[in-house]
Amino acid sequence: MSLDTSLKVGADLTKHRNVLTRAERIERLKTQGRFDPESDHATGLPKVGNRKVIPAGKVKKKATTEGDEKDKKKKKK
């Protein structure tokens, strides 16, 4: 018998989430210097962006040889 996909929890907790909990938002604002626990309230917090950083792929270098240049000229004609 297989396990229903809605019951799988292990790997789902590590996925990227756009919405942060209040505690996560307060921690982010503290590190940015935009929240003071003594004077600011935990309600009505400003929005905090949670962007997923995707590493850029490797850029392929084009090898220029005489054969490649001839092929390009033939295609243009």
C-alpha cells in the first residue's frame, strides 16, 4: 500500500515558502535594524520579502574556429 502525498511531511518542511511566520518576520527585521522589541509592537509588522535565490547556470563559452565561422557564413547566405 502506498502513502498518500498529503501525508508526507519530511521533505515538505524544507521547501521554499513565500509567507513567513511572525517570529521569522521579527527576526529578519531585527537583523535589518527595522524592529526594536522594546518600542515596536509585534502586530502590524511591515512586509518582509522572502525571495528564493536561484544560482545562475554556467555560461557556455563559444569556441571560435575557422570551421564555425564558415558554417555561420553559409547559414547567412
